[in-house]
Amino acid sequence: MTGAKLESASLLLFEGGGETGELMKSMDWGNTALGSVEEWPQSLKTCVRIILTSRQPMFVWWGKELINLYNDPYKAIVGGKHPWALGKPASEVWSDIWDEAGPRAQICLQENTGTYDEALLLIMERNGYPEETYYTFSYSPVPGEDGRPAGIICANTDDTDRIIGERQLRTLKDLGKYILDCASNEEAYQKTIHILKQNPHDFPFAAIYEIKDEKIAKLQDATENRLKPLLPDEIDIHSQQGIASLFRQVIDEGKLNVFKNAQEVIGQVTGSAWTKAPSNCLVIPLMQSGHSFPFALMVIGLNPFRQPDEKYLDFFRLVADQVATCISTLYAYDQERKRAEALAEIDKAKTLFFSNISHEFRTPLTLMLGPLESMLGNAADLHDDHIANIESTHRNAMRLLRLVNTLLDFSRIEADRVQARFSPVNLSQLTTDISSAFRSVIENVGLEYKVSVRDLSSNVYVDREMWEKIVLNLLSNAFKYTLSGKIEIQLEEKNGNVLLSVSDTGIGIPEKELPQLFNRFYRVKNAGGRTYEGTGIGLSLVKELVELHNGTIDVESKEGVGSVFSVCIAAGKDHLPADQIQERNDEVFTASLSNIYVNEAISLTGDKQGKDAVATEKINGKKYRVLVVDDNSDMRDYVGRLLNKEYEVVTAENGKDALGKIYHQRPDLILSDIMMPVMDGIELLHAVKGSPSTDTIPVIFISARAGEEARIEGYNIGADDYLVKPFSSKELLARVRSQLKIANMHKEVNDALENKVNERTKELQKASEKLEQINTELRRTNKELEQFAFVSSHDLQEPLRKIQTFADLINRNIEQPAFDVKRYLEKINASAERMSILIKDLLNFSKLSKINEEFVQTDLNKILQDVISDFEVLIKQKNAEIKFTSLPIIKAIPLQMNQLFYNLISNGLKFSNRERPVIEIKCAVEEGKNIVNGKCDLAKDQSYLHLSFKDNGIGFDQSYADQIFTIFQRLNNDKQRFSGTGIGLAICKKIVENHRGCIAAHGAENAGATFDIYLPVAND
């Protein structure tokens, strides 16, 4: 081919390349490192042809100097460097980002390996100033004539607008989500600053000044503590000096202003997401509708890598509008908020307290009721007095269970954490089934019992569980206060409504008491009946449940004649929230809830035979295999004993252990705890349901977490059923039978049920997300009660442990002739009394709203002696030695100091592996400047009391020194030798922080552990 033809063919290479292609065609490539186009290798020509015909921003770097070639779409990325950048070495074109691009290029050329980066931040100088950009790009090596990499081809995607837009949208969403419901201006400012802190790229620094009396601007909050010394706490806005001059200009003009070189006025602020301090700042007035003078000013440091164009400033205007809207709303409702605020906060704290304490009682109640029921089932050889004592304990434990359940229901309703699930049900049949549970107990005491339930024209939309509680509470209330005559329940349809009435010929209610009857915790004074005991919650709960159905409840009563309670709900579904309606309902009525109410009613009659009213059902005589998974050996043994009469029982200590046994001994059903070491219940569930060979095995979760949100969470992650502690043996067996029957039905209707589960999961996910938002808000606004719950939980364990231990001794030795049952029953009673005292103390402690008010002169010697006294028996058993020096009197919270010493000494005794454990306690006063401890950030000018707790136990790996204080974190999973919940050291850290101190741990495996505590000498 002649030279002219070669040249013509080479020029065709740039055809269709737009402006950049024409530039390439006109360039004298012979004067570049690439040489003339005719000499270019074919692979380079191919790459050039690819990029010029592509609409994707692309470039090619070729040769040792990586000469830069690119296409038209890439011009936007090159920016002001075009067309100079064409044909130049890449290291010169991108010298500002070569620290990022250079190493990636070397990987391609030297290792013949491509690279890929997604949304990588690059500070590029494309238009004469450094600019924040984000790109997704991949470098691919291109072989030369010898087959080795001779160049790089790269495709780019500009993600800058997307990343910045998402970031700013997240800030605006958070502002709209969290500040519009603030209770005060101060809270709105603090939340605003907190949200702005989450976006340090757009807010290198920010501060809010509130203007008082149009004279003084007072600093409310700032994103960085280091910013506060640079900004005065108060500024005279009429001054013409410093930052006041900027404020005055913005106020006079009534609009935002950008001030360049702001560090000359404010000072240089560092420490944001950028390595470069902002040079420009923005001052925005926050205006209230109808006012010409701003009520506050926002000072914002601008991103040093963005130009303050209108698009950027519009974002800050939206931020200011969000804050201004919130403050304007607060002004409008300020007086109403102040009147209700105190009562609302007290009510919220009480509600959360009841909810937390109810959860805490469920696990120990399970371990109390289980052994008691076992003793009652094997009481043939017991003396009548002993049987009476055990029955009394069981009866009152059941009353405590109902009280805990009722308190939890009520607190969840008060906290707006209950969402009803309305489905069409045959209300006549459901009401008949529920009310039939009371027939035997009512008729056994000589009362007439009449159930007048008429057939309704159609199914009625109700929440089945709520309707059951409504009927049971009304029947239980009627039985309690009716000593003779009749109890009647009626259900009928009238004028498009469903009417339920429960009437009795009981003692009646005085007319003056009727207006207060449905108020929470209200009880009629001097009321007669089968018992005076009660909480005053039942009727209030009924009213709340009826109102959740958009219904009404009324009462008519005459003292000495009787009462009629009437419930009215609409028959259709238009009155109900659409998102709470589910058209399909496959649930079957069970008597588990009815049993609690009926058994309590039986206890009021003295009938000892009634507690066995629910007969045990057999399942076709087939021996099913049930796998019980729990890290608590007592719970495994207890559940195993309940099941092994009807089923083959296999046990496992955790999820990992269970998986091994599942594939060797495939079970028909799995009963699993949720919180376990090594592998928890959720991971086990995912493994079982994620495998085609095991996905049909039903899984029942057992948990101490109660309430609808807990059940929703359990169902949402795929559990077939959810059993809440404490549970009765009958309820457990009923749930197991039910799930085994359902599992057999699944084989026939699996496809239909899968569709239902998918729909159900989506609904529950929405509910779970909403509940999570509520829980997040509760945790943030109730930090003090959260701390209280952590500290108080361990105080309840000791008496409950003793109750469990003595009950187990009775159960194992009951048939021994010489065994002293009465002695251990007395110990159980003493521990129960101890628990009652602790609960009262906790209730008193919960009323305190400020920790500072509890700091008193505390003798640490007395605290230590009290704790050693508590451990007297254990110290003797372990032949342990407690060494200590004289401790000082300090200003502290005595209850928390006692808990701190208790936990640390308990930790030393618990984790001992020697014949003679030794715990050494020392103290000294040290200056902060002399303390060398990398885990504690102590004030250099402060004196500290240094308490040291050292033991010679099993110790721990020092790499876990931080992890050891994490809640529920256990470094040793041998629970048979080293018991515990993983909360103790987290509580210690919480207590020390409450006292403005620091705690650190040092240790080595099998060489003991040392816990160093630093407390300020004086607590204000």
C-alpha cells in the first residue's frame, strides 16, 4: 500500500469521533511519543476506534508516558483542560489526582490486571479550582505488538450529582423526620446540629444563634466543640465588629449571605471531613411567618471543594426552611406543650418502666412455674400442708403472670406500640368458644350461667386476641363480684352494629363511682366480692382494646342489684384503618389465654380439681422427634421433661450444635431459644429455612420478649410460631401439637401457604420498621431509665436464683423420707420476700429524674463490707481471699457503688480456676497528668481516685479489652463453669461513666485480670 493510501486509511480511524476526532485528525502525532498514526499498533487503533464511537466517557493511555486520548463525552470530565490535555502524558493531565490514578495504572501495566472503583472520591482541578467529584471507572490493560500490556483503556461514569444529591436528600429527610416533633426550641436546635454533624461534607462546621429581644444573639449549639471557643456565646448584633458585622448585614437584608475569607473573622476551623479548612461561610436568617426580624441565625462553613452556586445555596435554603417551620410550630403550641409536658414525660417514663420490668420477670417466672407444676403433678406423697403451700405459691405465681401480661399490654397501648390486625371472623362462634371456658367454674359455685349468642348476618372484622381479652376480662370481672344469682353473656346484631353485653346479679357499683370506672388503676372503694385483690387495670385495658376497634363500652349498674357492661362495634370494615385489615384468617381458637383467667377464677373458689380442666390431647399415637435448642441447661432439661412423655427429644446447646444434629437425626419440629452463643436462633432459622432439605421443618422460637412487636419480629424472620416466657406446660404441648399438625398439612397445601407467607412478611416488615422507629425514639428520650434498667436487672437475679435452686432441690428429693420440705419452702418464701423488697426499692429509684440529686457522701469501706457479706458463703466454698486496703469516703451514688463492687468481686470469684482465688483491692489518689492509660481520656488538671480490682483467675486475651465491656458480650462460653449474662461489666462501665470516670481492663489468658477505675475526687 502506498504512503498516500496509508495516510488516508489512518485518517479514517478518527471518522465519526465528533470534535475530539477532528482534533486528533489534525494533530501532528509524529512529534509525540506515539509517533505517526501509520506507525500505531493495531491494538491502539482498535482502542481509539472504540472510544471515538462510544457515547460513554472513555479514554486510552498509551506507551511508557501514558499519552492521553479521549472522546467527546469525556470532555465534561476533563473540563477546562480540554483541548490541552489531548496527547499529553496522563501524569501531567491528572497531576492533582495521580496519587490515586498512578498506582492503579501501574497495576494494569505491571501485573496485567484490570482495576475497578465505584463512586471513588477524587478532588480534581478541572476548571481552575479543586472540586469534589465521584467516579466509577475501570482500568483494563491493552496488549501491544509483543503481547504485553502497552496501554490502558478506561470507561467512566460520573456519580458526582448522585452522591451529593443522595447525601443532601438524607439530611433533609432526617430533618423532616426528627425535628418536627421537638418539644422545645433548644431540642430543635440540638437535633438540627446533630443531624448536620452526620453530613460533614456539606457542613464542615455549623452553629445556631438564637436572637433575644432583637439585641443579643446567643449561641445554642455547634457541630464541633473546638468551634465554640472561636464563636462567642453571646454577640451584640448592633456591634460592627467581628462576626457581629456579618450578622447585622444578614438581618438588614433579610436574606442569606456568603462571606468569603471568613476565617479572618471567625478563625480557621479544622477537623471536618475535608483535609482543607473552609474559607467561605454562609449566614442564613431563620424567619417566622408574619415577622420581619429573624428569631435565629445559622452559621455554616461551606464545602471548600464546591462553588457556592445557586444549586448549592438552594439546598441550604431548604435546610433553613425545615428548621424555621419546626420553630414556628413550637411557637404556636408552646403554651399547650408546657402545660402537658411534665405529665406526659412522667407517664412515658412509667409506661416504659412497666414494659421493661414486665419483660424482666418472664424468664424467672418460667423457671418458677415449671418446677411448681411438676411438684403438683407428683404430690401423692406430700403432706396436705405442703401441698397447700405449693398450691398457694403456684396460684400467686399465676396471678403475677397475669399481672405482668396485663401491665405489658397496657404499657404497650399507652406507648402506641400496639397495632391491631383485623380479620373477618365468625364472631358468634368465637364468642361462644371463649365464654364456654367459664361454664364449669361458674356453675360449680352455684351460679346460673347463660350464653345467648345469636348468629350474625356476616363475619365481623376484629382482632381475635384482643376480642378474647375483652370477653375474658368482662367475664372474670363478673365472676369476681357475683356471689349468687346469674351471669349472662349476650351477642346480637342491631342497626349495623354488633352488641356484646355481660350482665350479672352481683354487688353492683355505686353511682358516684361509675364515671371513674374505666380509668387506669382505679378501684371501687370498699367493694365486696370473692377477693379484694386487684390492680384496677382490667376494665381500663378493655376500654383501650374496644377503642382500638373504634367501638364504645358503657356500664349500667345499681348497687346491690348487679351490673351490665355493653360493648358496641361496627359490623363492617370501613371504620377500620385499611393498612390493619387482612382479609384471610386461618387462625384457630386456642384456650391458652382462657386458661390463665379460668385458673385464677378457680383459685378464688378453693376448687383444687379445676386446674386440670384442659385435657391432654394425643397425636395419632405417633412418636415425633423434637429438637430442643437452648444454651441454658435448666431450660433444656425442663422442656425435655415436658416433651419426652409424648415425643423423642434431642437437645442441643446452640445453633451450631443443632445443625450437626439436624442432618444426622432429622427432627419433625425445632424448639429454639433466640439469644445463644456461637450461633443464635435467628442464624439457625436462616440455615434451616434456607436449605431445601430442611425448609419444611417447623421452628418455634422461645423468648422472654413479649408483646405484638416481638411476635411480629419472630414471624418476620420466618419462625412458624413464637412462644413467650413464662409459658405453661399445657401451652407448650398445645403449640407443639398444633405445629406438627400444620406441618403435615403443609405437605398438601404448600404452594398456597407460600403465597400467604410472602404477603404476610411484607405487612410485618412495614410494621417492624414502624415499631423500630418508635423504639429508636424511646431509647433516645429515656436514656436515664435505660441506665436504670441495666443496673437494676442484676439486683433481681440473686433471690430468683435461690428460688430456682430450692425448688429444684424439693423436686429432686421430694420422695426422700428424711428430706425437710418445709425448710426449703421457707427459703423460697424468704427469697420471694427479698424480691418484693427489691421491686419496691426499684420503684422508688425510678421516681428520681436526675442522677446528680443522688450523689451523697458514701463510705466505700462500708460498701465493700456489705458486698463481702453477701458473698460470705461463696467465699468460704471457694476458699477465696479478699485483700483490701482502707478505702475513702467519696461523693457518689451508694446504690450504684454497691452494684459496681458487687459485679467486680462476683466477676473475680466466678472466673477463678485456682484452689485459692485471691482478689486484691487497692486505692490511691493520682493526678490526671500522671496517669498513663491508653483506654482512658482523663483531664490533666483533675485529681482521680484510682480503684484497682485484681484477681488471679482465668484472665482474658488483651485484644478483647474493649469488647469485654460490651453488653451481652461473653468471652468464655463455658456456662457450666462460668455462669453469667454478659451484662455485668457493661453495667460497671455505665456506673463509672455516670460518676464521670473511666474503667479499663488488663489481663492475659490464665494469668488473671485487673480492672482499673478512675473517679474524680470531687463530684459536683
